[in-house]
Amino acid sequence: MGRLALAIGNSRWHWGYFSRDSAPRFWDAIAPSQPLSCLELTALLQAHHPEISVQTPIAIASVVPQQLTLLPAGWPQRQLKLSDVPLANCYPTLGLDRAIALYEAGGQVGWPVLMIDCGTAITVNAANDLGQFAGGAILPGVALQLRSLAQGTAALPNIETDQQSDRWAMNTPDAIASGVIYGLAGALRGFIEDWRSQHPQRPIYFTGGDGELLANLLADLPNLQATPHLLLCGIDRLAQAMTTAPD
């Protein structure tokens, strides 16, 4: 039987379906506006994979705990906690999504590793050669910065961007996109270069909705990998390890 991974984020629900018989399948969805029944959730999920049923277990990591009540109580589910992640040296308020994605990055390539998650917020997350959390940073992400400029000024428009723009812009929307995107790339370059001064040959993972966009702007740096579904793979890896661990 297959299994589901669900990452409940600040703006969307991210789903993954994993099976021994096929490659993983991933999709995003807007959070439901009211609690779902088992029948309603089955219909939504079967639109993406017909083999999903009410018996398909869901492993969940949420940064919005109140949205957990939108899932039907009768569906088999495992709600992951920070204490479930075998990553030493985590501080108590470290985001669960940060810890799981960093754990997955280390599981894929070993330690040390740097993981940069480019979602609503951008988080920089380092682990040392012992597989311990070694610190990081949080920055407002691309869409959040674009919205803040529109909301905090009288003359600047609200724009959306999902592609690289010219650094030297010739109109206001492009100038906003340039300032936000190249500004973030410059900030991330500083973190990467500092980390690389200690770990010059180790890989760096970019993930999240804007991970590929920002990784492309830093393509001159060696050994960058854009892996958009790192968190979902980590949720599944962690849930599988917990399922098979001896009591």
C-alpha cells in the first residue's frame, strides 16, 4: 500500500504520494476553508492518484498547527514533532519543517550539509559533520517582500514574479523584482560563502517554491542542488523509520 506525506505551510498544503511500485508524485493545494470528511478528502486526493483511499496513511509536518483540525479524525495519520527528528542540538522553537528538510538533506548526501528553504520565509540551515544542527537564519521570502513593498508604500504596485528579471530594470515592476530577487541572492551568497569557508567541497541544497529561482542566480557557486520536494521526502523517510523502529 502507498503512503502520503503532507507539509502544511503558511500559504499552501504540499502533498506527496510514495509507493514501492512507482516514482513519488507531488502536488500543491490551497488549504481547505473548513474541516474535511473522509469522503471529501478521498475525492480530493484521488484526483491526483487513483490508488489513494481512506486506508492510505498520512505523515504530517505542520507549521500551522490549527490547520490540523481540518483533516478528518478517522483518517490514519501520524503528526510529526520536533522531538521525532534525529537531529541533535535543535533549539526548542526550531521550525519542524526546517529540521526535517535538513535531516533529509543529510540523509541524501551525508554531513555536513547546508540547506536553504525558499518558501514564504527563507531559512538558512546548517548541520555539522556530526549531523548536529549548527545554526541558521530566517529572511522574508520573495512573495512576502513583494507584498510588503506594495502594502507599505503609496506608489509601488503589487507584483508577482517567478522568473529571473534584469538586474538593471527600466520600469517600476521590474525594478521591484530586481531589488527583491537580487537582494535575496546577495544575502544568501554571503551565508554560503561563510559556510563554504569551513566546508569548501560540501553540497548545498535549495528547496521550496523559489529554490530553483534563487539557485539559478547563484549558479556560479559550485555544487548547488535545487530539490523542490526535500521536505516531503524527509517526512516520508522519517515516518518510515519510525514505523520500522523496534518498540
